[in-house]
Amino acid sequence: MHRPPLSRRRFAAALTLSALLLGAAVVPAAHAADRGTGFGTWAPLSRTGWHGSMRVGDVHTYCIHPGLPVATGTTTDHGVSSDVNGLSPQQLVSINYLVGTYGQTDDAVQAASVGWAVKAIVDRDTTLHSWGYEGDDLAGAIDYIMRRVSPENSGAIQTQAVRYLAEAEQVTVPRVGGSLSLSTQEDEPTRGTVSVDIDPSATGVLRLENAVFADTGLAERSDVRGASSYAILAPASASDDGRPYVVRASGSFSVRSAAIRSYSTPDQQESAGPAGPTVFELEATDASARIVQFSPTIETSARIDTRARFVDKVTISAAEGVWPRRSDGSFVVVSAVADVYRTSAFPAESSEIPANLVPVTRLELTTDPAVGAGVYETITDTLPGPGVYTAVWRIERSSQDAESIPYLVPRYAWTERFATPAQTEQLAFAPPSADPIPSPTTTPTAVAVSTPPPSFPAVPAALALTGGPATPAIGVGGAAAVIVLGVLAWRVARRRSAAATA
């Protein structure tokens, strides 16, 4: 909506109104003091005086300047102040206690008792002797006046005033502020405590961020008092993608003020109303970030390759579903080791490794800080010979490097079952190669040479072997020589026979 510009006159008027409103905001409010609750004569000066409260608005106020006239005129509210007529913090807190605890009343005896106790706190000597009493006893001074004002209530007022004064003098000046701290249980980052140290009279509320109170499961606790500590739980779920995280605590507390609400009346009495509590805030953050602890586990799938090597595909992951990161964002490095065993036959699966077995080789795995959880392939050197091989992986907290140890849960140790089907593979004997059958030859050979059988590596006695006894070899060349000699002998015999006949 378009508005025309202000004229000079209207602009000046607006400035004047703004100044008046601003001035009104900073000038103390003034009210006519009204008769409150009590006994005596409601007038600036009288033979008996006024003993009780003065009402300013809805507040009962009480004289803090014995000897001055009663404040029947226009009274100004100066607000809460801790600097009034040179009164000490102890005097101020005692007065505030009385006018706040007992002074806001329509009971005349109670109001008169508060009035006498307050004046005695401010200036005991003037309170006792301003009406002509010459003794040094508060009860006596009260009776000296009240027997003329309300004799039937004098005894009750004396008793209550003395009691109120004694109570007020026991109220100590509270400590404003305090301390709030967080601690982490050693080796258990998800546990710890929050401790608060405030004045015994202070009360308030504690709130947690990224944690809850162990006994309630809630992030907020009310009615917190004095020096106290509470167990907390800081779940790893508060972490951002496995990164270290911090717990924060904050508290809002209040304590009785060593101050009063101050009122004054020109040339007349000054009075005190109750001051609200002093409120203060405390905060705390973990001194160091809490790391995410986890329980790494392994799933495997093994095979033996063409070069007689044990090859294991290893899937490593966190049982909790989150692989922790360091503060720089890199993944925590985990090391795992697998011993490889050889048997003569397929062994039975078991949670324990047979005591008579000794590892024949080993597999090792170290996770990549840029990858963390995932699939890794590990390979042994060439296996020592035929047999059934099985690998057993293990992850132990104590075997990790110093930087990684704190990230694994305390006393963590994980071991794979022995001879799981996915981890058991057989390396069989290579079948003997077939020798080619030699062709017959007419060349005689004098000696037949026999070739010894091939030499195999030692095999454990438990291995199942097949085969039969060796059979002597027949020399083919030797047989041919015998046949040739026979033919030659036959020819010589035939020639001799023919010659004899002739």
C-alpha cells in the first residue's frame, strides 16, 4: 500500500512522541503508597506510628529506614537493586527472605512481625530506641510500642518477630554461578557423568545434548540442587557417520537474590519489596571427543588357485553397522590374521582348533583407511603339498596398533570357527603322466635299463593314498636280440645239414 511522505510538521510530531515514549520507558514508575496490612496510624507522623506493610500496587513493602515518616506520598519503584543505602549483601538477602517468604500477607500480626524484624536487620539500635525504649531487647521494644497500639496482639508479634529475625540471620549470601563439567568413563566412551557445583540453596534444570541420564533415559533433569553428579549415556548413534562426537550440557539455575526491590518516597520512608531470584546459566562440553567403538567381524570364501596357493576372499564389517572414523575422516585401520592348517582328510567343523595341528602358513589383512569395511583378497605362498587346507581368521584388540586399540570394544577378541565349509579346500595329488609305448626296433641291445619311479614330496601319514605294488619292467630290446640269434642258429644248422647230404 502506498503512503505519502510525512510533512515536516507531522515528522516533528512523530519525533516528539517517540522521545516521550522512550523517556517513559526509562523513568522509574511512580505510584501512590497505600495503607497495607498492620497496626497503628496511617500518617507520616503520629504518636504510635505504623507497624506493618505499605502497599505499592500489588506489592507489600516494608520500611528500611527507621525514624523517617511513613511513606504515604507518591512512591517511586526503582526496581531490583543490590546497592541500597549501603546495606550489605547479608542484610539484603535477609530482608529479601523475610519480605518474600512472610511479607506478602493480609494477616496484620504477621505483617507487623515482618516489619519489626526488617527494621532490626537494617538498624537495630534505631529500631529499639526511636520510640523512647531504653532497653536492649527486641521483644521489649515491641511491647513498649504495641501495648499502646494493639495490646492483645503484642505477645504474638513479639514471638513471631524474634523468630523471623533469627531465621533471616541464618540465610547466607548465596553463591551466584558455579561450575558444570562432563567426564568420560575410561575405555567406555558411551558412558560418563555430568557434575554440577552450585550453591546449596540454588535449584535448576540440566539439559544434555547427544546424551541422556542413565537412570531416566531422558535428556533433561529438573530439581537439580547443590553439588551433585549424574551418570549419563552417550550412544554412538549421536555420531555423524562414525566420526568422533561430543556431549554438551547446559543448566539454568536460580538462587535467592542478595537484593531487594527498592521503593522511595520524597522526604519520607524508603521501603523494600521482594526481589525475584537471580538466574544464571552454566554450560559444559566434553574436553575431548568421544570415539565410536565397534566390533569388527569377518566372512570368508576360500579357494586354491592353479599355482597351488590358498586364496581367501574376506568380507570385513562392523557388527554395530558403523565403521568408525578418526577425526580427520579416515576409517579406523583393523588388522586380522588367519592361520592355515593341513589335514589328511576333511576335518569336522568345530569352535576349537584341534590341539595336534600346527599352522603351515598364514594370511594377513590390514584394512584400507580410505575404504574401511569391504571385501579384501588375501593369498598365501605355494602350499607345501597335497592335503586338505582350512584357514581360521582372528581379530584381537590387543594385536591392533596403538591408534586403533581404543576404537575396539574392551577386551574384544573374535575367532572364526575351525573347518567351516567356506574355509576348507583340498589340494589333490597330480596324476602320473603316461609314458609313450616305444616302437619295435631291429637294433639289438645288450642291456635293458630300468627307469626308477618319480620322487614325490613327503605326505602326512594320515593322507589317504591309492596305488599297487611295482611290477618289474620287460626289456623289449633284449627279446629282439634272442629272436635274431635264434634265426642265425637255424640258418647255420640248415647249411650243415645240406653239406652232409651231398
